[in-house]
Amino acid sequence: MKIVSIFAPYLYAIQYDNAEEDVYTSLLNDWNDVEFRKEFYEEHLIYIQDNPYIRARNIQEFSNKIERYATDFDESLEIASETNSLNEIFEVLSVNENFYELHSKRKAKNSFLRIYCIKVESAYIITGGAIKLTQKMQGHSLTNEQLKKLEEVKEFLKNKQITDEDSFYAYLLEQEDYD
């Protein structure tokens, strides 16, 4: 597992072992892939129908919304990273942890795309993301998997003794030396 810069010095993403790309790039690629959106719609139709988060009447509307929200995510994250205002678009997911969830700026609670991250002072590390199909994360295997990834990355940071910005940036420099 390694940490990859997305919009330094504030936004990073995890690249899991055996993955070809970091999770942020992978999410955007999936969400912008017509075939992925079509397959996802067909596979999860039972969750999509009458879903208050999605509000899509057909596959075309569903696909268009994902594409639009994915573009919004990328643009919002880039702007917020440039202005050090990521805290304005991420919401606390767990009060007892530094876990955060990003909603699209378009009617935040109505967006069904999610990006999950861990905050280390002013730096955010994206651990994954999902298309939200149920109200609670534990309500579906896709979002439940994201909770596991949050915990996995939390343990990784703990094992690497990353507890604040200084240790985070020191680790990034050390990681570069080994790449």
C-alpha cells in the first residue's frame, strides 16, 4: 500500500497493493466509463429503483447523473485543494475517528456518489468511494467494503506511526526514496 499525491499538498489517495492505479483515479475512471455505469445499473437495479439518493427513472438518467457528479467531484476537489478548503466539502463520517465522507456540492445529501478519506490534520487521504445504494453504509456490501478500507488504512497509518502532518509528510519523503 502506498500514498499517492492527487492535489498536493492537501489531497492524497491510497494505491492498494496489486492495484494498477490509486483509488481516486480508479473511481473517476469507473464513474466516467459508460460500460461500467451500464453494468452497475443492471446489477443493482433493485436498489436503484425508487432510491431517494439516486432518483433516476432509467439507465440513461442514471448514467448521466453519475457522469455529471463525477465531474463535479473532480472539479470541487481541485478547487478546494488549491484554496485549502477541503474541510468545507468533506463531512465527518465518524465522530470518534478522523473518517470523512465527501458529497457532491450539488444538494450534498442528495448525491449518491461518495468518496471516503482519513484526515491527518490538513491532509486528506482518499481510501475509496462508492455509489451509495442504501441509507447506512452497513446496509450494502459496496459501502460496507468502504468501512473496511477506512479501518485498513487507519491501521496502515498507525503502523507507519503517521499521527500528524509532520509524520505524514516525512513518510511521503521516505516513500519517494524507495520508489
